[in-house]
Amino acid sequence: MNAENQGLGRAGWRRLWLQVHKWIGLLLAILIVPISLTGSALVWHGWLDEALNPARHVANDAVPALPASAYAAAASAALAPGERIQSIRYPDGEGPILVSAARPPESAGAGRRPVRTNVWLDPADGRVLDKAASDEGAVRFLHVLHGSLQVPDVGRQIVGWVGVAMLVSCLTGLWLWWPVTGSVRRGFRWRRQNATSANLHHQTGFWILIPLAMLSFTGVWISFPQFFGPLSGAEAPRAGPRPAPAQPLADTRLTADAAAEAAGSHATGALVSITWPTDKAPEWTIAFAREGGPAEIAVADAGGEVTPPAPPRPETIARTMRRWHDGDGMGLVWQVVIFVGGIIPALLAVTGIMMWLRARGWRRRIAKRRLNAAPAPAE
């Protein structure tokens, strides 16, 4: 008995992978389409946010011209009672000043991610451009839909398992794309089948295979940090209820200007952000631009002692996976690949459903012809 006749055989394996591939696409299409399309949109999240919120992205050639205290005062006037400024973030080039404020602890639900109030300011004169909660807006909605399907608590794990299924679909799809007979060049022929949808499915599926497998794997890594963290040597996120968020101090001994001035002797570039001291960490954090990541200088609020920045740390595997998945800092070509890698799965889901419906119709017609051709039973 040769190897071909043992077990399932080549034809049997092909039928098995066809069933796996087909039912992954049919059962998960309703989840794959929103996850993939939102991922494509979020590749351009900066442009998208600017297009949807033009008021907070006023074209302005002016560089930040006011002291930090002036921006803090302007933002404070727009905040609700009980909200405390948490940080000031400066633009990288053109753009607004972003001031984030923490809401009172009682405003956050137990175990939920705290919601901040964001205030966008004109860097030239501190004028308030816009104000919104950190969990509001279309771009934020797309982020949550992509990462957790808007499902509380277990949504991230659902997305992770969809990523596992997508990775299996990529591997089985390659098996099914491979020509049964003839050379591999037959696989690149457009008219492998009579239907346009089937030809689209075969060709686009092959050419997007590697980027789609990469996006699926990195998405799984992001969704299951408790599993992958220890494998990469990183500390796994702490399980259990989310601890109470740190609250910015209501009264500080130093001003934001004084803290920034104290840290200035260790500046490595342009000012990136100023973070207020909190009840859990009573020091200011002043960040300056630096190759390899911002240089963060701690300034004690009580006595003004300055802690120089630590050397740049090597990028973690988790951060690399995130950049590969999101395209941040990866260049235009990579971002275009990720964008297309999000569009194609939606196309594959639609064409796969069309192929399944056509096959069902074809099988019904064959069964009907066989029924009509069957001889009438003898009386």
C-alpha cells in the first residue's frame, strides 16, 4: 500500500481543508468583515481624526509659544468641577496642544478603564479648539470595534480567536490554491473557474496571504498578552480587577513651568509632554524627544530633586508586534500593505459566500436532474 492510499490521501486532505476553510469563512464572516475594515481605516487614524474633527486640527504654522502654565490655565477654564489636569502633550511639528484631565474617581465604573477629558488648544494663543471625553468620537469607536467588537470584558478574546481562525484560513487557503494537477504556474491563471467571484477569491487570497497571516498572528499576540508575554520574556499583565487609577494632585508645590525648567538641563530634544504628580507617584515627569524613545526626567514635587533619564530601552517584542499590526512608524509602503490586508478579507468573505451559494444551487440542480431521470417505480 503506497502513501497515497494510506489515511485520508491527498484528495481526502483536500476535502477536509476545504470544509475547514469554508466554514471558517461562512461562520465568522460577520465578525471578519468589521474587524478587517476597521483595521484598514485605522491605518490612517491621524488623517481620519483630522477629517472628522477639523475644529481641533486647525492648520497652524505657529510653534508652542506660551508657558505650560498658560496652557494649563486655559484648559482648566474649560473643565468641569472636580476634573484635574493630568498631562500636557506638545505636537510633533504642526498641530494643537493636547491637555488631558482625570475625572473624579467616583465617575469611573468599578474595574473599567478610566475616562479622561481631552482639551485641544491653539499652540499660538492657548485658545480652546475642542473638548471631548477620551471614549467619544468615531475614531475611538473604530478602535474599540476593531479591538473588542464593542463587547465588554470578553470582546478582546473573541477578536483573538477570530485571529486564530484567520491564520488557519490562510494556511488551508494556500493548500486549496495549490493546483491539483500540473505545475504551480497554473495557480496564477486568472480563469481557473468560470465565475469571476471564484477567480477573485483564488487570486486575491494568494497575493494577500503573507500580509494577512502576519496581521492575524500579531492580532492574536495583542489579544492574548497573558499567554505570549511570558513566552517573550516580558511580564504578563496582572489578572484580576483593574486597580484604582492614580489621581493627579489637587495642589502641587511646584508649577508646571518650574518642573519643566528644572528638567531642562537634561533635555535631549523638543519638549514632548509634562505629566502631573499623582497620589501614587508624587513627582512630575517631563519628557523630551530622543532617538529610541522619549527621555523622561522625574522632578520631585516636594523638593525639586531631578532624576536624570534612563538610557533608551530596546524595543520589546510586544511593541514590535503592535507596530507591525498598526503600521505606526513603518513607512508608507507598509501602511498601504496593511490597508490592503484589511480590505481583502472582506472581499474574500463576500466572494466565499457567493461561491458557497453557487455550489449549493449547482448541487440542487444535479439532484433535481437525477430525480427526474430516475425510472418510475413499477406498479
